[in-house]
Amino acid sequence: MSQQNVNTAAKESAETSLSTDQVLDLYDWLTARDNLIRPADFTPPAGSTEEVAYDDYGPDYYQVWLLNGWPVAAAAPMDGFFCQLATEVL
């Protein structure tokens, strides 16, 4: 049986995706803000792009959503944590 390399990246994934360290830095920066809200029913901001970082030490992962190049929302879904900047900032 011959092997063939197949590009499995989704078409919407960008070649310029951030590194794990960059996503974690943005997650830390965003979650330290004072003007965050924790909505009961989280939906990423319209028009935002998602970046994901997987934890090397366990099954957890972190998400950051960018809008016009700025982090506007973050999540640690396995911990039930979702937050976003207050709407007046967006």
C-alpha cells in the first residue's frame, strides 16, 4: 500500500495562524482585563476569527477570537470558562 500526503487543513484555516505561545499570551492578556463579561450563552463575536492552543500537559485547550486583529473573546471550554470584552468596547 502506498502512502500519500494529504492536506487536511480546513479551507478557512489561515497559513498565518498564531503559534501556541502567541495564542496563550493573548488568552492571558485578555482574561486579565477588567472590562470582561461572562455571558451565560456564549457566541463568538460576528466577524471574528478563532485561534486555538492545545495544552501539552493534558486534554485542555484554549481559544481566542480576534476581530480586526485584536483579541475580543477567550475560552477554556473544558473548564466551562467563556468571556468577551464588554460590547461597548467592540
